[in-house]
Amino acid sequence: MIAKLSALFFCLSVSSSFAEETLHSLRAEIGSARCVQDTQCRTVAVGAQSCGGPELYLPWSVAEGQGEKIALLARQYSQQRVSDIKKSGELSACQFVADPGAVCRQKQCVLQSTGVMN
């Protein structure tokens, strides 16, 4: 029994470390997301929740990042998270995370504030 639990924890930690490496690569590809105007800013959905949908969005700039590589890394990370969630039985808050969009502020793409609706 202990051997089985040890093997499970080892698999989860290896899986999780691959996901963390992918997320690190994604953030490196995004870089500082420099911009001079809003039209250069984009968002990418990242990760996964146990009930579906992304965990969050990251801003990036077409002036600095390669869109295809960013999309590939984001997709890989999301798939790794889905796998980790299935293996661990992880539960999440299951809140809908809307794409907030991105804007250029002080020469850097940032997530746009969405405000609170009552």
C-alpha cells in the first residue's frame, strides 16, 4: 500500500514539474509584453479547472512574442493541468473565468480591468 502511494505521489510530482516547466517556458516566451498601442496586446487562456475552462489569462504582445509558440505552450500547459487534475482528483471553485482582454499601459500589455457588475 505504501509503495503504491509513493508511486502515485512520484507520478504526480513529475507531472506537476513538467507543467511548471511548461508554464515557465510560456512566461519566458511572453517576456515583458512591451507595446506602444493597445492593438499589439492579446490574451492567452492558461491552465485548466477541474470543471472545465481556463484558470487564468495572461497578457502578451505581438510586438515581442511569437503567437504560435505562445498558443502551443499554453495548450500544452493546459493539457498537462487536465492530466494532473484527473490523476490527483483535484477540485476547483468552478468559477467562470472570462477573458478580460489586454491593453497597453505604460508600454506594457496588461489585463484590462473588467469592473464589477451588480
